[in-house]
Amino acid sequence: MSELPEKDDVPEDHPRVPLRIEEACAALAMALICIITFANVLVRYFTSVSFAFTEEFSIFLMVVLTLFGAAAAFARDRHIKMTFITDRLPRPMSRLFDMLSMALGIVMFAVMAWYGYFLFLDDWQYDTTSPGIGIPQWIYSIWLPLLSVLICLRILGRLIRVARAGGRP
């Protein structure tokens, strides 16, 4: 049985494009969710009336927060993955499986971008409006393909860094 890699054996990740963009957008989305929810709680408490539209915005912001967070997680190799078996494989095999999982991740998010683009086009073409407040639905749906492409680029960057690392995992 092979040894588990030491912390010092793992190559440091330094993406060329800083992750501050994703971090700032995710923090902004989280702050907006907190502000909207808190305002809704206050209004409901003092007036017994609810801002119904806040749920629509909160759901949209939660999706955006998740996608920005996923982009940053993939770039840092901090995404959810099962490593019980791959940590016990020889380094070349472990690296191969890591690269394969990144390639499959690119495929998955590319498919999401592809179908998300068609969802956006449908919303644009048929002037679909949101159910809560009646604004154009494409304002929400445009973010799925755009952020899926961003995630693909972040995974590709990580894949390139792992490939260049050579014998290291």
C-alpha cells in the first residue's frame, strides 16, 4: 500500500487570473442575500406584510453564489471529491485519475453552458417573465451559461497546472 502524500508534496496552486473576482462576487451575493432576508424579516415583523419578491432574488443570488464558489473551489482544488481510493494509488495513477475527473468536470459544465445558453435564448425569444415580479427571465438565465464557462476555464487552468506539475499529484 502506498503512502498518502504529505502536505509538502502537493504543488502550490497559483492561478494566473486571481480568484479575487470570484471571491468578491460571491461575497457580494452573500451580503445581498443577508440584507434582503433581514429586510424581509423586519418588514414582516413590524407590518405583518411580506416582500414576496425577495424570495425570487434570494434564489437567484444563491445560484450565482454557488457557481462563483464552484469556480473558486475548482481553481484551488477544494471542490468536493472522493479520494479514499485515489489517495492510496501510486502517484502516476492518482494523477491520471485526478486529470480524468477534471476533464469530466469540464464536459459536465460545458453541457450546462450549452443547454443554459438555449434556456437563455428561449427566455429572450419568448419574452418570458419571472413569476414573482414580472421582470424578464433572461436576466436570471444568462448567468448559468456564463458562469458555467467560467467554471470550465477554471477547471482547465487547474488541469494545465496539474499536467505541468509532472510527477507530483
